[in-house]
Amino acid sequence: MKARIVGVRHQRTRKRGMRGRRGQVLKKQITKLETNRAVFQQSWKYGEEAGRHSSGDIDSMEQQAHLAWHTCWPTLSKQMGDYEDVMQAGKAFMQGYAHSSGRSLNIVPMHLHRSAAAVVSACNEEATLAQVIVQLKRLPLTEIVVVLNGTTDHSLERVLAHSRVTLVYEPNRAGHDVGRALGAKVTTAESVLFVDGDMVIAAEQLAPFLYAVDRGDDVALNDLSSLLPAFARQDEVTRMKAYLNRTLGRADLQSNSLTAVPHALSRRMIQAVNPESLVVPPKAQALAIQHGLRVTAPSQVDVIRSNRLRSTNVGSGNPVAKLIIGDHLEAIAEWLNLAGQEVLAPTLSRSEVAYRRNT
């Protein structure tokens, strides 16, 4: 009987503790909501004030709005929480700006502590390249570098139609990876965002990669993990990417790789691995991890369904797949050369392999 009474008391104590913890969590959530509401209201007021002093054409007003948001940020940042809160505050600022200026600007205001640039690698992308640049101009970038290689269509005219764009023109076809390496070498920005000219990605989807690197990440990969099939239905490229990450001791990255855009790199990473290494993306990723740099996958952009199908990237054993697999093998060889056999992760048991094949 005594044991039963003690058990009941223990259960009551646990319930009171759970209710107390739930109450604390709820209180924190309410406090955060109240703080956010105040910050959003203040952001709107700052935007309204900035809008009253706006002038010039749309391009000038966009520059003014970015600068105004950058100026008022120190006051607001002390109360800012996570990335979503920051972006909501930016939206409130732009709503206030539009209210007083009478002009709705299509930009993504976000405060960056360091300079940021974007590198676009393209070849015969006349249908999409202009819109890719339009989306990049919505971000607070100090430079947009477009690397055209082997272009025979009207891509060059599409680029020249835009102001504030640095053009690197290579008459011979060099490939996306070489284009990214060239762009990384041309710009001196502290954070560099990489996209391809054949994929129009909204600025809102690109912003998290810049934000992650600006806040301390060295490599911000596109997190495609949830879009990939189970191991048994994965292609050889996906498996090779996962194998490399596991070999590097970063199984948590799964199949996420520098071969996929968008991604962003810090200047520290580019200097540590040398821009030339970006010609072989998996090798650059391996070197970044070997140097102890911070490699993450902060956000997801579905580039699998939007990837432009070409004769060279469809079907089993296609030329692009062979190239990517070869790049990963080169990365593994480089890793072993630098660190030795001891860096290899433990070999999976037969039961673990069987489990992965069936999930």
C-alpha cells in the first residue's frame, strides 16, 4: 500500500513538473511573439521614414532602400532571433517604405556584415540568364560576376543589357565548374554565392545561403537530402557523394555536395583551398573539411526537378555522371594523400549494408 502511495505521489510530481515546463515554454513563446511584434512595427516605421526621403529611378530607390535597412539594422538586431524573424522584419520595412514612397520595390532587404557577391556560370542560356540576374539584383550584393564560356547564342547580349554586372568572357567552352573557379578568383567579396545561368531561383531562396556564410559558415551547401530516394533507388552519383562525405567523417552531410547549386562560400574557404580547386568541386569540399572549416547545409532549393535536361546528363552512365564520379574519386585520392588511411570511417557491417538497401 505504501509503495502504491509513493508511486502516485511520484506521478503527481512528474505531472506538475511537466505542466511547469510547458508553462515556461509557453511563456517564452508569448514573450518572443510580443518582442517580434514590436520589432516588426519598428521596422515598418523605419521603412516609412526611409520611403519619405526616396528619390530617383527604381534602381536608385532600390540602392537607397538597401542602405536605409543597413543603417537601421544595428538598432533592431539586438532584439532579432532566428533567420525567419530577420526576414519578416525586412518585409515589414519594405511595406513601410512602399506606404510612404508610393513605390513597391522588389528587393530582399537583409543585413550582411561583410561584402557579398554572386557568380553565375553560363553557356547558351539566353532564355533564362536575364531572369537569373534580375533575382540576384534583389539581394544586397556588391558585385555580380557572370562567366560566359563557349556561348554561341544571345547570352552575351542578355548580360550586356544589365548594369552593375562584371562580365568574364571565355570564347571556348570550359564548363560550369571552371566558370565558378574563375568567378571566385575575379571577385574579392567576403561571401560568394554560386548559381548557374540555366536555373532561375527566387532571391528569397538564395538568401539563406548568403546569410549562413555571413554569420560564420564557410561552406553553405544545398540540402537535397529529403528530395532523394531510398538507397536502393539512388543513382551512382548520389551514392558516390554520400560515400565521399562518410569517408571525410561527415556522414551528416549525406549526399549534399558542392556539385549542386546554389551554394555559398566564405573568402576564408576560397583562400584556404585556392580558387583553382573549385574546378573539381568534391575536391574543394574535401579540402575545406580537411582544413577544419565549417561546412553546413542550411537550406533547400529543389534543383533536381528544375535541372535542364541535356543529352549529356540523362541516362545511366552519361558523360556528366562519369565526370562527377571521377571528380569524387579524385577528391578521395587527395584526402588520402593529405591525411592517410587513418581518416577512413569504419567499414559498414553486412547487416548495416543490408539495412540501408532495404530502407
